[in-house]
Amino acid sequence: MIRRFSLYGFLKNQRYFEPFIILFFLQQGLSFTQIGFLIGFRELFINLIEIPSGAVADLFGRRRSMILSFISYIISFAIFGFSSLYWHFFVAMFFFAIGEAFRTGTHKAMIFTWLRIQGRLDEKTKVYGYTRSWSKIGSVVSTILAVIFVLLTDNYSYVFFFAIVPYIIGLINFLTYPEELEGRPEKHVNIRDVIIHLWECIRAAVGNVKLRRLIVESISFEGVYKAVENYLQPILKNIALLLPIFVVWGEAQRSSIVVGLVYIIIYIAAAYASRNSHRLVNFAGGEEAGSRLLWKVNFIIYIALIPLLFFEYYYAAIICFILLSLAQNFWYPILLSRFDAYATEEKGATVLSIESQAKSISTMILAPLIGVFVDYVGSNGPGGEFWPVALLAAIPSLYILLTHPKNRAKINNTI
């Protein structure tokens, strides 16, 4: 099963548009503010669908939810590829949100269910980190193929069509999953059952102090990172257009070379971090200590990015973005392992969907805000246009560090 879990991650990350999604929107004539609202819209609907999707997965079956997810992705990719109108992109984002909502917590719960059945639950950080590393390897392969596609077409739109093929293969992969990974779906379920199940999971999440803390951490780390990471693309585009190479090629082709090379490095580093996150836990002396160490690293990187982006030291800024990805991929398997400690078998997908929804909330709020700041503060003020990205991202990290139980105790003792 680990091979099939890994194949899922490999195929799921054959998103050939991902390294170029912001450049695609810019090619369509959108501003950063418009792009921010698109991303915010996507995260809003992920939020609206996320927790009910987990309840549906727990009660109706997880394989069925995953199949629905991949079908929604395919519809989204087709709309992106065929359309050029701004409002069409909102429709595509809506179907993308359905795909994300029915996928995120569901597949993680299937992995943890298999580990329980096999009596290997103590390996959850290691196993999930291993399967996640194959997702990142898939991203490396995806980036190489995406660069080839853009070089051949000089257009970002076609990569959406190519992404449909691996998602069809992914649907076939789900059909090979054993029935016991469905969880414990009810044979006769109605909407009232879903609402009751959902309410019980929300009450459990809100009523548990430690689980509430994990939700806030997910908002401040994962959600912020999702809003920030795509701004690497226009930075790389600026560098590509300044380089005195490949001048006979079109703008998309030149950008694809530089973007592709950097994203390959990022995904290789991410694969390494995911596969070795359990080693960091052992080095730090536990999951809580490992998580706290990564919070410190995260904050330092964002603080360093502010002057680098302000003074347009983009080569150094790229290194910081790579380090951010490394920290995020060390941190996320640790976070999920900490979450799973508070989830029962019957409510596993729902609790993990609450985690996924939590980070979507911060992305939903932060993405349009960053877009506005880049368009109206960064672009019209002194320094480079992208420095507000790092400034806004550093604030949640600072909050988490200051409100950590150990820091609060130190502050109270000082007072």
C-alpha cells in the first residue's frame, strides 16, 4: 500500500501549471490584486466545503470522496485551459476548491487507517514523510515536463490540458485501494447524520486546548506559506528577462527555464525534508521541540527577506524562498502527526479537514491583502515591489513564538 500511497502523491503533483500559475494570470493581463482575490476566492470555497467534505468522507467512504476530488480537478483544468475571461477563472477555482476540499484530510486519514490496521501507528511521521517525499519527486518530474511543454508552445495555457492525463491515471489508482480504507462508512446516511458528525468534530476541536493551538499554528505557518510561495514566480521572471541569454525566445519560454531550474531545486529539497522530518524530531528531542525549532527558522527567514526584497537582492531572496520550502516540508509531517494524536478512527478525516480548513482561512485573508500591498505600496513606494510579502508573513510567526507556552511562562516570570 505504501507504493500506491506514494503513486497517488506522485500523480497528484503532476500539476504542470503550478510553477507558472501566477505567470499565467499575469499573461492574461491580471494585476496582483486580481490574482489575490482569485486565490482568496479559492480558499473561501475550500473553507466552505472542507469540514463537510471530511464528514462526508468519514460517513460515505473515503475512496468515493477521492474519486469526486479528482473529477473536480479535471473539470477545473479544462476550464483554465480553454478560458481567458476573468470570471471564468472563478468558476475554475470553484471546481479546484472542491477537489482540494475532498482530497486533503481524506487521503491522510486513509494512510493513518492503514497504519492502525498494520499495527504501525508509531511510524506515522516516517511513513507519511516518505509518501509526501514522493509527492515532491512528482513535483520535480512535473516541473521538468512543464518546462518542456512551455518551450514547445510558448504559452502557459496548454499545461492545464497536459495535467488532465495523470489525474485520469490517479482515478484508476484509487480503484485498487482495499475496501477497509474507506473507514467505517454508514450504509444509511442522511444530511442530519452529517451535521451531527460535523458538530461533534468541531466541538472536539474547539474544546481541546492543545488541538486549538495546533489549528492556530497551521493558520500561521501553512496558510501564510501558501499565500507567499507563489510570489517567487514573478521574481524569477524578472531575473530571467534581465539575463542576456535565450534572447531569441519568447517571454514565456525564457521565464520557464529559470523558473523550472529553481523549482526543481525546491522540490528536491522538499522531498529530502519530508523524508527526513522524523530525523529532525529525533534530533530536537520530540515533535514539540522540532516544531518550535522550525518556527524560529521560519521567522528568521521572513525577517531576512524584507530587506532583500526591498533592495531587490533577488538572487539572495531566491535562497530564502528555497529555505522556506525546506522548513515547511520538515514541519508539515510533524504537524499532521501531532494532529492525529487527537483524532479517533471514526473522525480522522474530519479532524484533518479542520486542519486544512484552518490554513485556508489565513490564505483567504492574506492573499488579497498581499496583492493590494504589492500593487499599491510596493509598486508605488520606495524599494522593490515585493517586500510587503515578507513583512506581512513575518507577523504571524512572531505571534506564535511569543505565545508559545514556554515564552509565556518566561514573560510572566519577568513581569
